Amino acid sequence: MRAPSEHDIAAGNVLLAVENVSLAFGGVKAVAGVSFDIRKGEIRAIIGPNGAGKTSMLNIINGFYQPQQGRITFKGRPRAAMRPYEAALGGIARTFQNVALFKGMTALDNIMAGRTLKMRRGFFWQLLRLGPALAEEIEQRRRVEEIIDFLKIQHIRKIQVGKLPYGLQKRVELGRALAMEPDLLLLDEPMAGMNLEEKEDMSRFVLDVNAHYGTTIALIEHDMGVVMDLSDRVLVLDHGVKIADGTPAEVQADQAVIDAYLGLSH
């Protein structure tokens, strides 16, 4: 599939465009000349066998890695090299394959941490909790409570997340990402390690986030049933190279994808 054109980007339909991006570690190419786009309002899946370069691609998008070649355009503007906190300020939030929460803090406090970027008052005023700083904290807490209600985790809001079941920890991490009000939400294997019931719950919340908040989502996921049910379009990587890009039905029928997952002998 062709790289996103200047016309596509200028028309405002493309939220993020990756053009001929490459990343190598020593002599090992993690990503090799990959081009694709993520359109506003869609759920975009990135799939591939282990070692395909999926997480490396997310790390490039959110600024953890800087590509050695290629260009990234976000919100219609070419993006300079940036760090993850700068990507977050620009509207990109992320969850991780391995839950990255403050285990000694409550679910409420973890999600409140996601509102830090929205705070306008300095640390001194926040510490005193007076006047405008107190009003701001009350407003931020109100927004967090809305997210807690949305994710149906009212009953665990005051529990330390380290004591929660894995599936609920994943939901709290999703809540923290939503608290940042991202334009683009990156989900790295949101169903990993979950049982069937937990996967069904998380799948429903991913769809609800997309529909209710209008959040554009890019996700990595190994469960092909989940990918086919949730995604509008699917990008397939293998050994850092793009081998397919299209609708779930198109990708599912692509012989290169079948070979990559099952082996040429099949």
C-alpha cells in the first residue's frame, strides 16, 4: 500500500503519518522503510509475529526511540525529534504490555497522575492547595471521577493498585492514559495475560473509548479474534518490514500474512 500522500495529510483525514521510517540497533534492523498512516477516529491495529518490530514502532511514535531515517507527521505538521513527555504534551498517550503503574498508590491517585499535564498552577500553589490551585484540583478530580465511572471501577478507586487483579490494573492504566485526553492513544497488547472475561471487558472499553471520546487508537495485539473484531484497518509487520496493510478481511486473506504466522510449509 502506498505511503500517505501530502493531499491526504493536508485534507485533515490523517492524524499521524509514518513515511519510510527505519530504526536499527547495531546491525539489526527493527523497522525497515515502513510507511503507513493512522486516520482520525479509527482503531488501527499493528500485528505481526514476535520480533516483527511492533513495539519498536510504538516507541518511535511516542518518542522513546528516534528513527534513523524517514519522517513522521502528526496533526498535519512534520514532527521533530522529541521525548516521550513532549509527545504526551502534544496529545499522544500510551499503555504498556507490562503494567506500568505506581503500585503503592490507589487507583484514584494513579489516574490523577495522568492529569498532571493539564495542571496550570505551579508546584508551590499545588502544595498549598489555596485559591486557584484548589479550584483547579477540584476540577481535575471531577474529570478523573468521570473516567472512573466510565470504566466502572468505582469500587476499587481507594485500593492500592498493587493489590488489584491483573485485569483491573490494566483498566486503571487505561484510565490514566485517558486522563491525559489524548488525540492518539497507543495500546501495547492491552489484552495480554487476560482471561476470556477480562478480554471481553477490555475489548468493550476500547470500543467505548473510541466511540464516546472519539479517541483515535493504535493497538498492538496478538489475539487475532480481538484484532478482527475491533480494528478498522490492520498493519502487518514481519522482521521490521511491512508485509500487508488493509481491512481485517483483506489482511486475513493475504498469503504473506498467512505465511508469516503459520510458516511457508503451511
